[in-house]
Amino acid sequence: MIDLTMDMEQFDCPFIDTSADHEVAFSTMHWQLDTAAEELETRLLVDSPDRWELDAGLTALREHDNMNDYRLFSKEDGTAVIRTVIEQTNAMTTITEHDGYITGPFHIEDGSELWQVGFDDATTVDDALVDLEKGNEFTVEDERDLELHQLHDLMQNADAAATLLEACRDLSDVERDTITTAAEANYFDSPREATLSTLADEFDVSTAAVSKNMRRGEKKLLRSVVEALENME
């Protein structure tokens, strides 16, 4: 199995058009492609900085020419859950015609979409990518040839991976930025190339504040790592 991560810009996708014109991001919770009806049904989480921008984005999405059905399930502040049915796009058609399949959730933001797509062999991948170029713009961000033992490992340890993902999402913006900046500055290396003082200067706060944010984030991540290790098979 060949697994691709693709940064995709479809020219006929309502979600991409909407995210290009409005500050909204879409993440799929469920998707179902009906090749006979040439439609894609999705349930999505929609995020936006505020409710006004969210309303503008949802209105634009609902009125898009390629939208066949739209339903709002819930909405609070800058977040909503929706169900949509759109016409099958050129990229979806191309993927299915080359026996491709979706292997992970979509994420759409700023006019582009991150796809996780699988194919059974390398020759099929090459043919599909050639045809995709005819009606779309994309970049292959990652390509992995998954062996049987790797697939088995992924399936068996999905719960452990979900635990780690949830811990990352549980980090506050400050905790995430602090840990990311520290890692990029090689704070965790031995010997360290950054100190609490240099990090404090980066964020324009005290060393005590940086240390506090670091410890909080590390505690959340370490707790999830221990839980994931206990769940691994």
C-alpha cells in the first residue's frame, strides 16, 4: 500500500473556495463517497475566529454552486458542526478511477486541503498523479510504502495514537508555542543551545512564566505518553 499526504487545491470544491474567501477551517468527522450518485457526504467541524466570520463562511458554503445539501447541527461562538452533500469533484473522480481510497481525515484551510490517500501499487500512483495535474494543483507532502507489519501496527495502536493526538489538542496556545519554540531553539538538546532566559526574551515574559508554561505543557504530554505506552500492543 502506498500512502500519500497531499496538499490539494481543487478548483471545484466548495470548502476550498469558502476557506479562501473567509477565515474558516473545515475538519472532517465522517465522509462517504457515493460513486453511483457522484456525491460526497460529509460531517465536518468548522472553526473560525469569531461567530460573525463563521456565519459569513457558512452562508457562502451553503450558497456554493457545487453544494447539493447542507444542514447545520450545532453552532457556538466560532465553532459549528455541519452535514453537507457536494457533487463529486474532479480530484475525487480521478482518485476513484485509479482505484484510490481515502485513508485519513481531510483538513481544509486558507484555500487548500490536506488529503490522506492510498493506492495499492506505485504504478497506479504515478498514473493517478499525472491525471490529477490536469484539473488540480497539488503538492505531495509525504509518500510512504506501508508494509503489512506497519499496517498491522497502525491498526493495533490506533487508540494509543489517538491519546497522543488528544494531548496535543489539549495544550493551550501558550503551552504549544512555548514547547514548539523551545524545541526549535534546541532547548532540549544536551548541551542546550537555548536557556529559559533566551526563551523569556522571545516571548517578552519572565523566566518564571516561561518555566511555568513549559512545565504545564510537558506534564500534559508526558501523562499522555505514559497512557499511550500502556495501551500499545
